[in-house]
Amino acid sequence: MQLKYKPDGDTLKTFMKDDSFFRGLRGPVGSGKSVACCIEMFRRALLQKPSEDGKRRSRWAVIRNTNPQLRTTTIKTWLDWFPENDWGNFRWSVPFTHHIKKGDLDVEIIFLALDRPEDVKKLLSLELTGIWVNEAREIPKSIIDACTMRVGRYPSMKDGGPSWYGVICDTNAPEEDHWWAIMAGDSIVPEHISREEALMLVKPDNWAFWNQPGGMIENKNDENEVIGYKANDKAENKKHLTPEYYKNIVNGKTKSWIDIYVMNRLGRLDDGKPVYPDFNKLIHVAEEHIPVANGNTVYVGMDFGLTPAAVFAQKIRGRWHILKEVVCIDMGIVRFAELMRQEIAQNYQGCDLQMWGDPAGDFRAQTDESTPFQIMRGAGVQVYPAPSNDVSLRLESVNAGLTRMLEGQSGVIIDKRCKELIAGFDGGYHYRRLQVTGQERYQETPNKNRFSHVHDALQYLMLGSGEGRGITHGNALRDAFQVKASFNPFDKKRARKKEKSFWSKF
């Protein structure tokens, strides 16, 4: 039986020749990643040293995120190269298995889907030579870590042990904060993760990552805008694609889709409608870090809860400079208050600060809405409830600055270090698509996800500072409002007064 395969591309070649314990291959669609991994499993099986009985035994697991993806994509690719008629029957009962016995070759390929609890349980009990993780961007780091513990265990040492063992992975470009991007050195460690989590994302010496060239090259005009695409001569696997393959698939696709699936760039695609469709990275994200302007007020917005967040900004000649974000995970209000106190002391000492927070104060074990503010105040952080929690008003307050042009520049410019905020603007913060037939429909309010917290904080900042006053409610225009610096929402005597208070307007 002859198997003819030659990798078409330098990246594919070096990936297959490398002996690292973990190998990751990232590339565009059609670049030959999955086929290379299929062949690599078989090649390593052929290189296995025979045991005493002369058999070259190995056992591999192939992992995909869901069962439908496993059956229609991963298994299909495998059987295209190793059809049952030539290589033996494929077992279509769980766990899907192809046991190839040819001459002295004895190799088991077990296919597992992580959406099946029985498959996950099976993975954690297998004795394997190696594992192939197909489309690894869909797989959490914890599963990858589990995989590393199951390889190198077959054949047993009494039978000579494996000649090589390890984990191979392929993927399309993941998000910037994905474990793959961080460990490969393509992205920095996000500020919102803990030190312990960050240490788990340090690339071991025996791990290696490869990035294939994009399928096409961008054509840009004098304003650096993308106006089209042309073929990339350095693209890999072209011998196995039609000449018009990439040209045809970019038609009708968004730039985000093309960036990920054709250009092999880190990015995010969300199944929803962006809350801020006018956002443009080229316009709204600064190329350099934005410094704090001495003598100008620093505005701060905060969202409470188990994922508290804060945004720092200044308004310079009518233009908003978004300076910094603070995003936390599973942190109570007490710890968050101390973190904010330290942040202000270290970076905004002597600045005039105006701070606004979620008037609801939605967090674990909440007893009354003023509690978060009392805790923040106890830590020395003078934050006041934002004037309103009306979603439409909050969104308008951000959009007012985002769409305003000042001297040919946007009314909002964001420091590139605000990774979560930018990712949210770029589609992560969106209206979730509803599962309905016919015309597309979306939720009326933004989806609650990891990006909603930092964006809520930005909304409270903008709303508290006076942006978005022009939104109408019915036929009446809401009066402009402003809280005096002396206003104290915790003044109980003030709260007992019968006359109209600031909050009676709302």
C-alpha cells in the first residue's frame, strides 16, 4: 500500500520534521493543516520501533470540540486519506475508532468529542502514544494540560516504550487573549488574569508553534484602507487548491472573517450584532500609549459585581482619551476597592478625579444598593452612583463621543493597552442573535458576557461626565444634569429631606 504525500510549504515541512513534545500549527483555511496532522500521526506510527514480537504499535486520540464537527470534518479528512477499503473498517460506534493493521504496523486512532461526557471520561483514562487536537482554538487550556498527561504511555516501557510521544495541534487564528496566542508569543498576558494563571501560560522549552503565511495579500489605498486582495505567492498548500480558491471565498465576507480565516490574523468573530458598528480600530485606537495630561480631570467609571471593572479617561479639548482599563475576575467589592485605591495612588496621585459607578451595585450577597459605594468610600475611593442605569441612555453617551469628529479626528481615542475594551468594541460586546427562522433578529439589550462589564464601566463614566444628554424619552428632551462635587449620596440627613432631591428627576 502506497501513500503519496508531500507537504507544500516550508512551515508544513518544519512542523512535521520537528520532535518537540507539543507542536502547534496555525494557518488559514485550505492551508493543509488538518491533512498534515493526519499524515504526521501515520508517519510517527511508521517510525515506531518494533516490540519483541516485531509489531510497531501505537495509539492516538483525535479530539474535536463537538460531535458534529468531529464526524463531518475531522473524521472525513482522515478517511479521505485512509479510506476503509484500503486501511480496514472504521468503527462507527462510540468511541469512533480506526484500527489499522498492515504488515507489522498496528495503530489505533480513537476519535473523541468534548461535548460528550463519556468521551471526556474516556480521554482521561486512555494510555496513548500521542494526541491530535483539531481546531485547538475551541479547546480550553485545561484539556490540553490533561492531554499532556495521557501521552507517552503506550506502548508500555516493558514493550520498548514509544519512539516519540506528544501532542500536535492545528487551528485557525484564535483571539488575542487565547492561551494559544499568549503561549506562542503572539499576544501579551492580559492584565485581568491572576499571577497563577499567567504562570500556566509560559511556554515550556519543549513546546513549539508555527504560523503559516496568509492566503492573500491586502491592497491598500493612500489612506491605508483595504480596497481589495490579491494572491499571496507564499501561501502554502496551493498545489491542492484551485487557483481561484481564496479569491472566491473572500467575496461577501467581513474584514474580521477574512483576517481570521484567510490572513491568519488573531481576531474574534461573534455571532451577534456589534453594539457600536461605527467603531474602527484605525480611527479609535491610538498607535502610541496615551499619557495622563497633568491639570486635566480624570474621569473614572466602575461596574461592580463578581467581574468588576473600571475605565479611566480624560477629556482634552472635547476629545475623550481612554487611558486605562482595570478588569478583574471573581473578585469581591472589598478587594476591588483596595485595588482601585492602589491604582489611583500609583498612577493618578494629585489628579482631580470624578468617579461614577453602577447605581444598582449588582454583586454577590448584596443587601442594599448603596453598599458598594460605602465600601469604596471606606477605602478612600470617592465614587458616586451614575445618574441613570437606562441602557439606551448609557449607550448613547458612548456613541455620542465615538461618532463625533473634532478637527478631522474621532471624539474618542483609546489606548491600545485597553485590550478588553477594544475587543468589546470590535464585536465582543454585541446583541446576541436570536434563534428564529426568517429575518435575522437580535436581543434588544447587549449580551452579558466578559466584555459587558468593562463596557458598562465606560458607559457610567461617559454618562456621569455629561455625554449623551440629547437622548429623548417620549417627546420630551431630558434636562441636562450635573452633580456637584460636594454631593454625598451617603448623607442620611440629606436623604430624609422631603423636598425634591437630585435623584427625583429620574
